[in-house]
Amino acid sequence: MVEILVIGYGNDLRSDDGAGRVVASRIEAADHPGVIVRSQSQLTPELALDIARADVVVFVDANVDCKEMAVHPVHAGDRGAHSMSHHTDPTTLLLLAGDLGRVPPRAHSVSIPATNLELGFDLSPATAAAVEEAVEAIAGIVSMHHDS
Amino acid sequence: MVVIDPVTRIEGHAKITIALDDAGSVSDCRFHVTEFRGFEEFCKGRPVWEMPSLTARTCGICPVSHLLASAKAGDAIMGVKIPDTAVKLRRIVNLGQIIQSHALSFFHLSAPDLLLGMDSDPAARNVFGLMAEEPELARRGIMLRSFGQGVIESIAGRKVHSPGILPGGIAEQMTEETREHLIEGLVDARKTAEDALVLFTGMLDTFEREVRAFGSFPSLFLSLANDDGLWEHYDGHLKVVDAEGNTVADGVAPSDYRSIIGEAGRRDSYLKSPYFKPNVGPDDDPLEGIYRVGPLARLNVCERMGVTAADEALTEYRERAGGVATSSFFYHYARLIEILAATERMADHLADDTVTGPHVRAYAGVNQHHAVGVSEAPRGTLFHEYQVDEHGVLTDVNMIIATGQNNLPMNETVLQIAKEWIDGPTIPEGILNRIEAGIRAYDPCLSCSTHAIGMMPLVVTLVAPDGEVVSEVRRG
């Protein structure tokens, strides 16, 4: 079976910033076969080990620059000046996964619109609605890869 | 004046301002932290029982440290002595935290400087350049970090914001399967630590100038200590030694930390500047009470590591340092010894059959209204002080974070590096990197020390005596 890794990340004390982690918990609760879920406050370098083992990886994050939920393909970054800190980004992680073994054949980035990043636990109505769309979109990605 | 903005490969936002005198020589330096989060205010009004998981979210880098300090404050609010098995599990999870954090600091963040060179191509001076030059080392560094994260996950339930550490103890007992899995993983972890120590000591002599100029100055050193003089990371009392190894304060109960630690604010940074209070009078500069925390301090405070291989490494470390290590470049060296000690200590804990015992939690209500919880985070001593009402709702919170306590030393380190290498109004890239590397030696986590979150760009500005900006460098 195709192994799909879903990584939801963000700060769940910062209202909409935690949307990726809300999606991660929803996907985990759905218990899709072959799907591994990681819920992170931020992307960390050792995630590259999990990514190198996966066939498909889905990054889910809140984004203040997008107006509606969107799914885009994401690719390993160009080799060059990558300043990795205690946290990193999807393109850098994919590049590192390649150095550790292989880049997954498919990688997707799910962006969830965020408007309120103030201290708090609750999602704004627009972000909460986008979370539902993201959960549905990821379920579609899982079905597509498992049916193919 | 020179400004470096942003500082890279550290956690948070900062900038550096370097002032020149009339002769064009470096006269002063300021490390500014430019983020603010105000986390302590956010905690007021929350139940003390929520605080471990809430404060762990102060930081995604060392959440276990906050969990432990907060849970220990919670233990004290309850007025309980937690079960011995819970103490062992908390110690194991903190050792896992030290391993994963130090592994990232050394292998990912600082090894590119050390192995590829301070003056090497900045485009390749990162983990990918390291992967190209030293692929096995880089891979093993990531595996070591992953092992430490796995320890945290297996005991505390999750790598980040772990729910398993609570006031009163630990949520669940350890299974035999987990115990055996961790014992297996320790073999590679220890080998990686030993090999990294050999690698580091083999190249240390090539960094003679950095050892001399990367924060090499007398200061006090503070950490937790125990009555046996062994390396301590979880419990015990506060101890302070000076640059000659003399004991300046000892046996200070964590709850009395305010008797020895004062906190000064500065107009140009959100990072507070804690200082050793007995050395600073009302009109004195807090610099009179400068002290360092973290791996360097812990190794200066303890008499022995208490485990075989790390004690041998400590003996060589002290020979190379000439006794007390006063150069912040030795933070790297100290981290590697602590990783090795952590693997040995963890093996000892896991060899104890009581570690899988079922009694892992004590239960009680609010029996005290004020408490302090202290633990040793990878970066240094971490304080959580809580005041609660009769229902356990927080009415006041104070946190003193390791990186904050290293604020004055980081300033002195940057000044020393600037004086050693800057000559004239321009800053070559290699010198800029040395200034950053001087800060990176402390492995600062500004996200929680300022109670802020974000990435860590840096600006360096070079300013003339009349205030004119001579040059400015930005990165990140």
C-alpha cells in the first residue's frame, strides 16, 4: 500500500495559525489505512527521515497570504543557500529527504487562509470552514493514491 | 556603527549594533532581540493543571523543559512528593530532550562552521554542504536527534507539546516494549556521541583564535547541583561558581532563586538581563553580576559527570580548558560531553526494573498558593514561578529562561569577537559569520526567552561616534 504522510503544523495558541494541526487531528481521527499523521508546532529537520520513507507527503499549514483553501504540488528546493534552523520549510525538507534516501514521488502543500493570529485557541469562521475543505481535499488525495 | 541583521541559524529575531570610537575601533556592542510575546500575561487566569501543556507551547524547541519546570511547580502547589518511578521517567525524558537539542545545535547548526570553515562559501555553509562533505556524520546527527525525539514521544506521548508530563508525575507507566526499544537505540546514540567527541577534539587546536576570542572572559556559572557533586539536570539545589572554580553560592533552594537572581530590563531589547544579585548594588551595572548557564556552566559547577565515559571526557575537557572553561567556544565541547553522559545516564535508568513500575502519579488538590519549579533545559536553568488562588487559578507567573540568563554573556561575546576581527568600516562575510557563530555557541532560543515566536533573522549595524551608520549588513 502507498504510504502517505500528512504533516500539519502551526502554533495552536495563535488562533488560525493552528489550522494545520486541527486538520492533522481530523485526518488522524479518520484513521485512513496507510496514512501516517504528524502534528508539529513547526517543521523540524528529523522529519526528513519520515519523508524519505513516504510515497506521498502532504504539508498542511495556515497562510495569511491566501484567500481560499488551496492545494499545490511542492518540489525539493534547489541546492544552494538553505539556512536551516531549529525549524525549516517543505522544500528544504524534501531536499534533505533526498540526501537521506529519496524524495517522495508526490508532495502536496495545503494552504489554509488565516486572518487572526492573536493569542487564542479558536479558529475564525472562515478558517474553520477552510479546515473542512482541507480535510475533504486530503481525503481525496488519499483516495486518489490508494485507488491508482 | 555596524549592524548585523538578521542573525542566522538561531531561533528568533535579533540584530547586533556595533559602535566605533573616533579612531574607528570597536568601542561597544549590543545584541538586540526584536520580538515580544508576553507569554506570562497570557497564562494568568488559567488553571495550574493546564500549565505544563500550555507553557510547553511557549517553545517548539525545548517544550519538555517547560513541561518539567511547570510540572514541578505544580507538584509543589499540590504539596506532593511524586513517585520514584515518575522521577526516573521525568529524568529519562529530560535526557532525551538534551540529546535531541544538543544534536541539532552541534550537527545541524554549528558543524557547518566547524567542519566547512568559518570563511567557507556561505551558500554551502549549511546542513546540505555538510551532507555533501560529511554525509555519514550529517546522517548520524539527524538519527541522533530523531532518537532523542523518540525518547520524548515514547514517554511523554508526543514529540512536541507532550501531554504525558503532569503535576504529580507522569500520565502513563512505561511498557517493557518501550524500555527495550530505547535500550536498543542507545547503542547507536552513544557511538555517535563518542565519534563526534573524537572529531571535535581532533580539530579543536585549529580554532585557537576562536577559543581565545569567542566569549573568553571570567564570569560566574550557575546550574542545578546535588549533594554528591554529580552532573545534575532535573533536581537538587542552585549552585554558583566563579571563573577560578570557587563556590560563590551553594545549597540555594530553587524556591529562593530571587535571593540570588535579579532581572534588569534594557530599552534596546525585549530580552531581560538576569544577573547574580549579591554582586550588584542598587547603582551598579548588572554586568557586575554576569553569569552563564547551560552546558558550559553545568560542567563547571559539577565535580564529576557520574558516568564512566563522560567522566573520562570531562577530565580531558578540563585539561584542554586549563581548569574551569571560560571560553564560550567550549559550549560545543560541553554539549557533546552532555550527550554522551545522557546516553550513559539513560542506560542506567533503563537498567533499573522499577522504571516500568505502575505507580507514576500522585494526586492532590491545592495545598500551597506559591511555588517555583526548576529544571535544566538544554540551554540552561529554567525557572517557573506561580501564584495561584484557592481554586488553582494562576494569579501571577514569572519565567526566567536560559537564553535570557545568557543575554549579558552574549553581549560580551559579540563585543569580544568584534574587537578581535573588525578593523575598519566594512565587515567581510567571514567576520559576520564569526559574530553570528559567537551567538550560536550559546544555542539561543529567543522564541521562549522573549516569550516570542518566529524565525531568527539578524541585522548588524556599524555606527560612528556621531550616530552615522557607517555600514549595515542584513541576512535571513
